[in-house]
Amino acid sequence: MMQFAHSDLKKIEGQNFYKLMGSGKGAGFNPFPDWEVYALLQVWDSEEAADLFFNESSLMQRYREYTSEVWTLYLKNIRAKGTWSGKTPFIKNEDLDPKNPLLAVITRATIKRRRLVDFWKYVPDSQSRLQTNPGLIFTKGIGEVPVLQMATFSLWENQESMQEYAYAARGHKTAIKKTRELDWYKEELFSRFQPYCSEGIWEGKEPLPQLKKKNKH
């Protein structure tokens, strides 16, 4: 379902970018794979095109046959910096809801091979306060290629909670400093989104029941 899905994903109408990824054990960056959890990131021309894929595509039907849980989150981009596979996939959405404080963050990087040891040495310290940080709803490490191409998806109650971790947690601040000093990355991207619709379950629960599809509009 990882290797052979690409032929289907490359032909979907209305989709202009996608990444099919595995995940790491636990939360945040982790070099050891979680063989039970996989992620599909897609950028769409329209919400209608996305709905058609999720509801009617044979690929999604096959995925559901193999899964015990599926969670789909619709996002609007707030801002993005950097590139992913040489592209800038996320375009700022002007139609944001000022009453919705929820924030999703994707940080993604291709790590230079000669910097792999340095990078992974600092990961535990940079992630040490993540799970206990107030306002964190969900986080998971994902990636295209284990160890080399890594990303973190995190979901927060609001921007203040995310910034408290990103800029106040000592381990994470040190990691940011080391990133500049040691030039770890061959390519990197940082992006923020507003979640506005949530379908499905994660570990038996609805992560964002207030954003169920019936409340989307």
C-alpha cells in the first residue's frame, strides 16, 4: 500500500501535490518505524475534489479494507516557509475563521547525510517537553524515507501554546540554535495551518469532535 499506491495517486484529478509517508514510534521525531501508522498528505484544487477522492476512489476503499482506524483532517494554510521536494506546495488561504484558534504545524526536513549523527543526537533534548506541553492536542513523527527525510505533524489548542513550546522550551531552543550552527538540513519547510474539518477516529476517539464534517460550513 506504500509502494504501489503511487501509480494511483499520480493520476487523481484536482490533486496538485501529495506525499505518502510512514511514521515513527511514539510522538515527534523517532528513527524507529511504527508499522501500524501511515500518513497521506495531499494538496487540493478544491474541497469538492478532496471529498470525491475520500468518498469514491478505489484507492481509499482499499486503504479502509486494511485499516482499523482512519482519521482525515482538512486544513487551510496560514503560512509556509521553505520547500518540499523542490516545490512550495502550500499556498496561503485568505478564508480563515478568526473564531477558530486551533493550529496545526508541519515541520519537515531532508537531513544531510554527513550531519545525521549530529542531528539525531539532539533530537531527544529537543522533544523532551513536547508531550507535557500545555495545549498540545496531538503529535506524530512522519516521513518519506526513514532517518533521512523526516517531518513532525502537531496539533495545538492555539498559537500561544505552540509558541510556548517552540521558543521557551530549553531543549527545543538549543536544537534551533544548533540547526543554524551546524547546517543540518539539505532542504526544510515550516508551515502552519488552521484545521477546519475532522473526520474519523484516532485510538478510539474523535480528536476534534467540534470540527466534525457536519459543522464544516
